[in-house]
Amino acid sequence: ISFLFPVAGFVIVLFSNKWKSGPFSFGAKMKFFSIFALIWTIFQFLNISWPRPVYTETPLLDWSVAVGVVGLTIVGALIYASVNKRMTIVDADELNRKS
């Protein structure tokens, strides 16, 4: 999950045309590589978290990753909803000009 979120965020920014390339860039192939990386990380997440009958006495442990992800998603959504109104947009270019 820790690698999936930055890759998903990068794909969102890239496809919303808000990404500014630096000195090194894959050019037109950037979207292909980013989609491939997103699909690969989703596949790896599902492969790792897929329930397998390892704990026969306590089957809930087989679903522990899914339960944890759902729990963290709910907590994150509640935190985001509580601070969303106070969030402001920061212009990084303007901050760089001031410093």
C-alpha cells in the first residue's frame, strides 16, 4: 500500500496535466509507464493481501489485510472530512519567489 498511493497520485496528477517534468523525462512514454506501474502495484497488493487458508482456527486473520485497509480508509475519510474546509491551496512558485 505504501508504494500504491504515490503511484496512484502520480497517475492522477499526470493525467490531469498538472505534472511538470524535470530535467529527466520519459516524454510521451511517461503515461504508459505510469499506468503499467499502477496496474503492477495493484496486482501486487491483491496478491499479497488475498486471503489464504493459513489460520484454520481463526479465519478472520486470513482477512486481516482487507479489514485493516477498510479500517484505515474509514479513519482517513473521517480525518479528511474534518479538515477539508480548513485546507488551503499553496502556490509553490510564489513561495519560491518569496524565499
